Amino acid sequence: MIHGPILIVDDEPLNLAVMREVLGGLYRLAFARSGEEALRAAVRHQPLLILLDVRMPDIDGYEVCRQLKADAQTAAIPVIFVSGCTDTLDETRGFEAGAVDYLVKPVSPPIVRARVRAHLSLVSLERLERSYHDAIYMLGEAGHYRDNDTGVHIWRMAAYAAALGGACGLDAGICRRLELAAPMHDTGKLGIPDAILRKPGPLDADEWVIMRTHPRIGHDILARSQAPVFQMAAQIALRHHEKWDGSGYPDGLCGTGIPETARIVAIADVFDALTMKRPYKEAWPAERALAELHKGAGRHFEPRLVTAFADILPRILEIKAQWDEREAAGHATDLPTLPADYAPAPPGNAADAHAAGSDARPA
């Protein structure tokens, strides 16, 4: 039994009785006998699905559907018209009003059950996707909860990573997954003590040993899910500090032994960290940050990816402007997106920052 009512709207008691017979043993039902009653019931019950008659004495079904879609409280509820109107134009009007399906009376019970089951499956998928988005947002934020002044860095960097992935030939689905996975790359910082994570000066050798455990901690947390987006996030968390020349951590991987998604995130992360203002540095101009990426090509970064990033710099700057505007308007939490663990050294010491990795801090 699904825990959320299906709202059935019809001004004829016989039609309501038929629907009760067809669906009542499978789902919890709510009923309305007019357009006005349907609008009130939709707000009150928040049904999973609405089966809506067209011809009713007060407001016709098309107008009811339009009003449902115009109200933020009910806009997401799918509507199926159930009507005796059989003309193609009637169906067209139904879909234009916002319905997801159109059934013709007299109804066939097997068809009604099949259509209802199919649309409820879509509702479940949408809710699951929403849950993924919520979990991704929370894990992305959690990884940087104790970082200061990162702003929208993780989300903006994720958009850069998706753009770079597309420029390198990744298909649209993988790019979208990358944009969702990248914000979680520093989840492992949850396991790093505050005394190390928030230390204002350079870390000593023993502290670096602890800091360099965060990729594996993040991987172990994220890899518990079998969902593809979390599996990608786990891989990125584990490998985003590896370097093209093998001098990174935790395992000193080099070249194409580092997953491509992690190589992409490393570039997006560093570029965004360089071009954002931090307490110990001003934001670098994009051209200077790009020159720094070129300087790290072949050592920190894959040269091919640096070239691709340079080629799409106009698109990167568009993304930056959009996120800056969003942040200024206070809309920075309606996201797609990514994390930042790169804290570059002050101007003049950028090479040292690259040598230490994206957890470098000012001297």
C-alpha cells in the first residue's frame, strides 16, 4: 500500500464509485466532486497523483489543472485527465494545461491501474532524485563546514568541472554526474581535527601525515553507496590530490593511472581557488590563474586538460559571472556542484602551493 493518497475528482458519484472499485484495494484514495473542492483537497492532502474529470459544474478540469500548476504547493503533483471528451483537441488542451496523461471514459480497469502504476513510479524516481540532490548538497557542505570563507566555491568549481568534462568529450550524462559528484570530494575532511584543518600557518610534517588521510576517509564514506553518483564521488575523493607526475597522494599515482574525473576536478578546484578572494590573498585575475595552470601542466595537471580548459575560458568566465551574481543575490544554495580544499599560498608563493597540493596554506 502506497502511503499517500490518489485524489480522484469527478462530479458524478457513479464515476467515483467505479474508480474506488478499480484502485481502492491498491492505494489510499481521496475524493472531490467539484473543481473548487479539488483545489482545496490538493493543498490539504498533497496527493501523489490526481485523476481529474474535465466537465464539472463550477470550474472545468483544464482550469483546475492550470491553477494546480500555478500554485507552488501543488505544481509538482502529476495530473491525469479522465474524461468522456474523446476529440484530439480535448487531449491537446489537457496536455497544454499541464497534465501528464489522458484517459477516456468509459475506463478500462487494467489500463487505469497500469497508467497509475507507471506515473507513481515516476513520482518515486523524482523523489529519489531529490533525495540524492539533498544528500549531495549536505555532504558537499559538510566537507567544508569548518573551512572559512569558501562561499560558493564548491558549487562553482563543480560547474567548471562539468564544462571541462564536456570539452574533453564526456557525454552529457557523465558531465551531469560529475557536477553532482565533485562537491563531495572533500567529505573526508570530516575526519580531520580542527587544530589541523583550521591552523592559520603551515602544517608540520606530522600534521601533513594526518591531513593526507582525508582522501581515503572520504572514499570510505562515499563508497558505501552503490549509486553511480556516489561511486564517482568516492573515486574523486580518493584521487583528487594525485598529480600527473606521480608526486601527489595518497598513492603517488601518475598519468592516466589517475581517473579522468579526478584529473578534471583538480584543475577546476585550483582555478577557482586562485580566482576567489581569501582572508590572506586577493582574487587573482583569470589570466594569471590560467598561467599558473599552464605552469603546472606536466607536473600537477594533465597537459591535455589544461589546454582544453584554456580553450573554453570564455565559457568558464560566463559560469563564474553567473555564480558571482547568484551569490550576490543570495541564491547560492539552489545548486548543482563542488568542493574546495585548495588554499593557495599568497601571491608570489603559488609554486609552493602547487608543490604541497591543494591543501597548501599561507606561510
